[in-house]
Amino acid sequence: MTRILIVEDDANIALGLEYDLKLEGYSVEVVTDGETACRRAHESPYDLLVLDVMLPRKDGFAVCRELRRAGLKTPILILTAKTAEAEKVLGLELGADDYVTKPFSPLELRARVKALLRRAAPDTPHVVAFDDIEVDFDRCEVRREGRRVDLTATEFKLLATLIQRRGHLLNREQLLDAVWGVGNYPTDRVVDNHMMNLRRKIEREPGTPRHLISIRGMGYRFED
């Protein structure tokens, strides 16, 4: 599920954004200040940030500058005042990808969100193959030597998340947020339990996995 972080301290605007974007099928998290936004953007993978300029503790420009200097590539859509053209220019110069002026229509915002997500979508092939396994993203299906492997929806999401970030270590919190959604899980042990089941179905030797690699105390990584 596509994950969006909204950074907005106006409760009414934040609630409207959250409602509209959830209706579009996105997983949405809301924070209300710039410092928390920076921390969450570093802690967890998001597909898009919707960032207001006027924020407590750290303004939107400072947030954008800090994240880009840290190498974060996540698309950023900034919210600016209607007549403040200088804000738009500065935001783009600091690394924002697009802007919407307040007040904005939900239709325009949704269109810009979709456009940014399309541009930033990873070039994941329709089918990824390793060993005797094929992962078909169009059909949400895994096959071994042409025969379907029976995965649960959660197991497929977990495998897809790791494949899409292949070679990168993802900690349990990142996997929980990406697969289960922010706050929608009882314990981080659920990741280990699902990973154990996934290895039994995917790996030739589940006890010594070649593809679903664990780093003790840190997280998991997918290798071809």
C-alpha cells in the first residue's frame, strides 16, 4: 500500500487531507510539526510527503532542506499560501517536487499526488525471478517451477516490500509500517513469525536462507 506522510498543524486541513487520501486507498500518517516530520521520514519509508510551509518547531523549508541533504529521495509536495510565489520558488529550489496553493481543491491535490507517485514509481518488473521462484506482481502470485505457491496476502506484501527494496536492510518497524500500516500491529514479533513461514515456502533450505536474509538485532534484507 502506498504510504503518505502529511505534515500539517492545522487540524481541519490535516483531517480533510487524511480523509481524502484514505478514500483513494493510501495509507496515511499525520504529524503536526517539522521536527517530528524529519524523524518519521528517517525512521520509516514513505512514498510521498505532503508538507506545509508554516509549521511549529521547524518550518517546511527547513524540513525539505534537511531531508534532501540527508539523501532522502521521497517526493515532496509542499502546501503554500495562495499569493506567496516566493514560497513556491524557494520550496522547489530546496528540493520539493511540486506545490499546491491554499486554499486548494481536493480534486487538484489528488491529481498532483497521483502524478508525483507515477513519476517516482520504482521500475519494478512485472515478474521477478530467482532460483526456481517467480514473483508475479501483476497477479500477486508466487510460482515455483510454474506451480503456484500458496502465500497469504500478508506474506506476499512482506515479500514484495523486501524485493522492491532489494539489497537494503529494513528493520522491523519499517516492515511493520509498510506491510501492516502505522499502528496496526500488536508486536514486532509478528514480522519474525511471518518471515519464518515465508522462508518455509520460498527458500530451498529455510534454515540457511539465501534470499530472505536476517541481520541479528537489526532486520531483514532480500538478496537475489
